[in-house]
Amino acid sequence: MPPPSSPPPLSPGQSVAPILRFSATLQGSVEDFNATAYRHRAAALFGMPASSVAVSAAAASILVTATLRMASPQAAEAAEALLGTSTPAGLTAQLGVTVLF
């Protein structure tokens, strides 16, 4: 099987940024969830501007998915390592919401 073809070149001014997605189930309801506050706290946790974080919420208690546009592959690796060693209690303290898992 031949290797995949290369992506087309970027247009002037475009850049490629690694994306990190993480989901957490939170205590509460979607109606009471403050997505703006969560986005700002997630940005602070990973040391990035809030404009680089998108948040969506769905019912399941609250299933939150944060999508972070990372500044570099190294930043993405550091964020993955942080998530890998985080506990629900630690994320609860950092994100300001009760993280169940």
C-alpha cells in the first residue's frame, strides 16, 4: 500500500496547531453549567488564552468536552501528561466544578 499523500500546502497566514480534546463527567445539570467559567479555568489550567478553548456540554450528569488549540506539539504533550496524572479531586479544584471522572 502506498503512503498517504501529503496535505495541500497552507495558504499564506495559515498555521497548523495540535488539538487536544478531553472529556469529563461533572456533577450538576447542563442548564446550570457555566461554560464560560469552565473555558476560562481550563485555559488557566493549561496556560493558554481562553480564545483557544472551545467547550461543549451534553446531558449525562454533565458530559463536558473541551477542545484546546495548542501552541505546539510540546505543549500538547505537556497537557496530555498533566491530564494523565490528574485526579478527579485535582481537576475539581482546578476547574471549579465537581469532576466525577
